[in-house]
Amino acid sequence: MDQPAPRTSAAPWLTVIVLCLGQMMIVLDQNIVNVALPAVQRGLGISTENLVWVVNAYVVPFGGLLLLAGRLGDLIGRRTVFLSGVALFGMSSLLCGTASSEATLIGSRFIQGVGGAIASACILGMVATMFSDRRKQAQAIGAYSFASAGGGAVGPLLGGVVTDLLSWNWIFFINVPIGALLVVVGLRTVPRDRGEGMSEGTDFLGALLVTAGLMLLVYTIVDAGNTGWSSARTLLLGPLSLLLLGGFVLRQATAAHPLLPLRLLRSRSLAVANLVQFMMIAGMFGLLFFSTLYLQRVLNYSSLEAGLSFVPIATVIAAVSLGLSARLITRFGQRPVLFSGLVLITTAFVMLSFARVDGVYPVDFLPASLAMGLGFGLAAPAIMGLGMAAVTRAESGVASGLFNTTQQIGGAIGLTVLSAFVTARTNSLTAAGRDEAEALVGGYHVAFLAAGGFVLIALLIAVTTLRPAPPAAGRRFSASPDQEIAAS
């Protein structure tokens, strides 16, 4: 039975702001570190081989714990899980900033990844159920979308500013006062929710299988970027992770209180929404990464200049996600808005595939980035609204965790695959006698076209599988009549 709505705070929009600031803090941290890696390496004397683990030590637990953390939110209360994660994230950020050795920093980053997963797993579920009015719900989901995408776009800029003006330590220190403020304000504004109780879902074996399987899968994906997809380690760990995840699915079919009720996956809207998001994010992760490389390695931008180049994207995403998308979704429904957003994203990647060696920002990057911001600002709130409409309030935490897990794995796989394409094409052009800049741009062209292909596949999936249907019984927070999709 679905739970009644939790008691709403006197200022529900303040609650949404607190939740979205928590999401933005976590997303910012994921992106801000990349810019500061050279400074971190110099400061702690980290070898080039181990430097990647400053990133991976965070990514592995983050991607592996999202689903479990989301379910814990349903069981013990999403407010409790969110605030506990923020507190752990803030404390581990302090440890990262004060780290004086490679081992200390990597270990602290692992703890930070745990805190990030716990904090972010339930945020979408809480935001999506904050309002029953479909217009306000669409606005709230738009705010969440901006926090996620805007944080990614602003991360490189903030990382460059903080590292240049202060030091790499401060990219972690800034999380400490923000986290403390969020906990204090969150205790007063985020409404309490009772949760189902641990007796309703203590599937410890399922939790062990899915956490181990997801962590191993994320590790295998990020490690494949260094060792190769055909390496012995990848060929061993990849199937092992899939075996663990297969065991988890079998366990959920027989467990008295499954961690992830399989009936959720039989919902067409939730399954399609996650699949579309997977393909969309697989392409989008290439935008920040390879666009930054193009600006810095080909156009010779500094870290700060490259960061400033992404301000228009963040601005457009903010304008669309926080205002326009909600009005369009309310008037036309999620599906047309989603389709339009995916078309714009695909077009933007095609435009980027024409970037030149001697390119200039207003011609070779800005138009595509504006189209990208508009497209993502439309598509992200629509796909999240479609997926979250398929679950009851009592299961919104695990559904939120599933969305975040799909996003992390999609991004990891997409970036690894695109990187392989770039390397192969760049090496081929170099062997053919092209200079370094031409070879790099040729590699980036392939990455942008492949990323556009991922998003085009997402569009085709959405167009062919999403069908409007009357609202299903038991679903209480639909954002629009056509957001409910007939369950399979």
C-alpha cells in the first residue's frame, strides 16, 4: 500500500532548494576534481598511474551504493538517509582537503563516494513527491535537473578558479561549510517521513549481491579505459560482475522483502525512462570531457578560460529547467518535450563534429553549446517525470536510486567507449602523417558523432516505445495525463 504524503514543511520550496543544493554540491565535486588533478599530482607527488584513482576511488562506491541507499531511504526514511549522507560527505571532504599523502587522499575519496551515494540516492524521489500539483511538480523536477546538469557545467569553471586563486585543497574544503549548512537547514525544513521499517525490506543477501555487483561493474568499466576491453582483468571481472547482478535479480524474484521489487522493472514507463536516460547520459558525458580537451589542447585555452566557456550552457539549462520546461510539460505533456530535447541534443553533437583546428569560440563551440543546453533543459525534466510517475510514493527512494545508478553506469560506459574511439582515430591520423592538432580534432569529431548516435538511439527508443495511456490506479503524483505509460 502506498504511503500517505509526508507532512509538508511550511515552506516546501525551501525544502526543494535544500535538496537541489545537496545534489549540486555532489555533482560539482565530481567535476571540479578533474580540473585540479595536475595540481593534486604536484602537491602530493602522485604517480601518473595512480592519479586516476583520485577519481575512481570516488566513482566506484558512488555508483555501487546508489540503489541500496535509495532502498534504505524507503525503509528508514529518506530525510534521515539524505542528511546522514550530506554529513558524511562533508566530513570526508575535510579529510580529503587535509590529506598529506596519496593513500590518505584516495582512502578519503572512497569515503566521500559513499557519502555522496547516500546523500543523492533519495533526492529525486523526495523532489518528485513534494507537490501533488502537476505544474509545481514539473518545476521541482526541473530544479533538480538544473542542479544535476548545471553543477556539471559549472564544475570546471569553479575548479579552475579555486585551484588558481587558492590551492587544490580548497576544492574539498568548500564542501565542509556547505554540507554543515545543509544539515542545519535540512533538519528544520525537510519534512520527516516514517519509512516502511527495516522489517519490511531487510534483504541482506540481495543488498550484498547488488552492491558487490555494481561496484565491480563500475570498477571494470573505469579500469577498462586503462587496461583495455580485451585485457585479462576486464574479461574476468566483467562477467563476474554480471554474474553477481544476475544472482541479485534471481534473489529479488524469491525474496520475501526484495530490495528492488521486480514489478517495478515490468513498468514500461520506468524501464523505458531509465533506458532512454542511459543512452542520453552516455552521450552527454562526452560533451564536458571532450569539449574541454578541444578548448584546452587545440584552441589553447587555460583552465579558467575553458571553464568560462561552459557558462552559457549552465545559463541556458537554468533558464529552461527552472521555467520553460515546466510550462511546456504542463501544456503539451512529457513526451513531446522529451522528443524535442533529444532532437536538439543530437543536432548539437552533429554541430560539434564540424569544429575546426583553427576554430573560434563564437562559431565552433557557442552555437552547439546553446543548443545542447536547451535540449538537455527540456529532455532531463521530462524523462525524470515520466519515470517517477510509474512508482508509488513508498518506492520513490529505490526508483530514485535506480535512476542515479543508470546515470552513473551510462556515463562511465559512454565515456570509456568514446575515449576508445578518440584514441583509435587520433592514432590512425597521426600514423597517416597529420599533425597533433589535426589528429586530436579528428578524434574528437568521431567522439561527438558517436555521442550524437547514442542520443539518437535514445530518441528512437522513446518515440517507438512511449505511448500515452490513462493514469494507472495507485499512482499519486503524475505530472501530466500523458506521463503515465501502460505497464507491460
